Amino acid sequence: MSKPTLLLMDVFGILDASRSGLIDAFAAAGCDVVVANFAYTHLSQSEELSETLLAFLEADGVAIDGALSINAVGLSAPIYEGLARRGAAHAAWFVDSPFYFSGLEIPESVLLSVACSNFAEHPQATRADWLPFAGFEPRPSQNRAATSVGFLGSLHHIALYAARSQDGLVGSRTGPLPVGVELRDRMRSPFFMIDETWSLPDGTPVNAMEYFNFQSSMHRLELLSYFSATDLEIQGPPSWYKELWTAAPHLLHKFSVNSVAGEREMRAYMARYRICLNIFHIQNMNGGPNFRSFDAASHGVPCLSQYNRDCTALFPHGEAALYFNNPAEALHLHRELDGSSRLRQKLAAAAARVVRDGNTFSHRASRFLKTLALRQRAGTARGTIRHLRWQDGWTAEPEDAALAAAASPEPSQAGREFLARNPIRRFFERARR
């Protein structure tokens, strides 16, 4: 019997360590894996991308036995119909974006599982104890890092969406809203995407979800700013120079270019710090742990985390992590944790036990394959991994290229000149008034 082939659809544009850990676990469990990466900025083309994806695979002779959609990626009529024709099982993990549920009409054949409790009600949804968030197998660590605190989390598309909305937005019910605190607060509410539609002043429709995610990155920068006087290091791709220059130039000296695209890179990254600073997306403020919670736990680094109600249920406060509710509390707990090696070791050891006892990527893959009735078909031999990327059409690329794509090239001279004359910092000056 041939190995089952799993189609994994995600929206990130690049491959990071956490996603590669999950993908690798499926291959290790005996599945051939096809990863279709829908770039974040192509979400508005989801129908076209979905339809052409199945045609691309069919032309290449790839038979899909099961599919996994992360959030709403691939939840479209072409995918539903195509998988149904093939008799392939289809499941969706809703990770951290409850507004994706709003108005979704999904065939009953699709298994819906939610990773957090703050989702809008959906008749097909079940609360999963097999979150997609997970960790690598923990290894013993004698963490003696010199740098106090490290932050690794997405800060994407700040400059892009700040530029697009610098003249404000127009709501179908609210009417025109200029840039300012009211628009900022409106964009940070899940109801921003549910209650009405939005456009630019010239009438161009906007994807409200993209603006919501832009504000999630801004939320992270605001909290990071309070750590500017500490021994903080922010790591990410070179493109983040533009995001930081636009919205938080005072943090540029805290930034280091690095690509954390696999387990080896994640272990090297975590070994640099005594503390992992975890700031949640605004769409998952209380719904449960994120990848960074598990990354820290897998690598012997205690987590100093923004409070998240359901995350404390898995990593209890004072036992397996420390949580803060405001910037003053964050700085106080940072000083306490940075000054006590005993406390750091205690939290790290307890968090590692949480991961080891049922929360590794291998656990997640095994549970998922069983749910889709694919585990009995998976062999003992490791499966293959194939990456597809959309760039005006689907193309296949080797895994090494997918990992390399996680690191963007250095900004060009034209890009540097754009940054030098870019006027959109006005957006942030007005948004604080």
C-alpha cells in the first residue's frame, strides 16, 4: 500500500521553524506531504489559487488523500469539490483568528477544530485538545546565555498598510474615519471585520482582515517599546528594517537579521537568551498558547508572556511561565526573572514537561492522521516533503529552497532610497493623538 499524501495549506508566505516542525512530523509519521503556501498578500485571490492548485497537482499526477487547512486557507468551493471528487478527507484547524468563522458555510464533510476558546460559535466546530501549536522534543539545556531577553514574532506589512490607510478609511455604516486613536481602536476589534465593510476614501474596497493583522503587529511594537532600555534583541528577516523604520525607529538598534526556518536554527536562536518574550496576536488574547509558548518550552528557556487565560491553563503562572497584564508588570517580572537563575530553571523544567507529555509535533501529527483515518495507511518509512509556492501561478521548489526563502534579500538601493523619503510616518504621529 502506498503512503497517503497530505495536502497542507497555510498562509504565511515563508516557512518558519514552527511550521517546518509540524510538516516534518507528518513526514516522519509516514506521509508524503505537499505544502501549498498561500502568500499573505494573495488572500483576496483564494478562489483562483485554490482552483489552480488542484489542477496543478492533477497535471503532475499527485493524488491527495487528505487535506489540512490552517485557518481559512483553502476553505473554498474549488477545494471542497475537488477533494470530494477524490474521496479525500478534509480538516481545518482554526488557530488564532476567530473572525474567520463569521459567515462561513462549510460542507459537513470538513472537520473543523478550534485551537482556542474565543471563537464565534459555529455548529460544526469542536474544541480540539490537539492544537496545531506544539513543540519540538525537549532536550536538556544548561542555558547560560549572555543576552537577557529575545523576541521572535511577526511584524509584517506595517509600512504597506500604514501607507494604504494614511488618509483614513470609510466604513459602510460608520462613514469616513481619519487616522487617529478612534480608527486605530476600531481596527483592533474583531467586529471591524464583521459589522461592516470598509474602503479607502477613493472607494477602493479593502480587506479588513489584513488591516486587523497590521494592527496586531503594531500592538507588538508598542509593548516591545517598553523594553527598549533592557538588553532586548529582536530577530527577523531584513524586511523588518522597513517596518521598524516606519513605526518604531527607536527599536532599530535592538534588531538583528536572522532566519529561524528549522529546528536547528530555533535551537541556536533560543540558546542566545535567558528569557523568551512572548506577545500574542490581538486575535488570540485569551484563546490559548501560540508557537512561541512551545518554542521556549522545547528549548529550556523560560517564557515571559503577555497574559492569555487559556495559555495559563497549559503553562500555569509561576509554575511553567510568568504572565504580565501591563507594561509595568512586564518590566517588574523581567527584572525578577533575569535576576534569579533558580526561578528560570524551575519554569523551564516545568514547561518542558508540558511539551514532553503530549504536546510535541509528533503527538499532533499522530492525532491528526488518526482523526482523518490516514494513520493506518502511513508506513514506517519516512515520507517526502514537497513545497509549492504561488507567484503568478503555482511552482514546485525543493525543501532547501523553501527554507532559504524564509530569509529575504537585503534591501536594494532603490529600497533604501524609498525608506529615506517615505512620508508615511505621519500615519503613526497622527494615530497617537
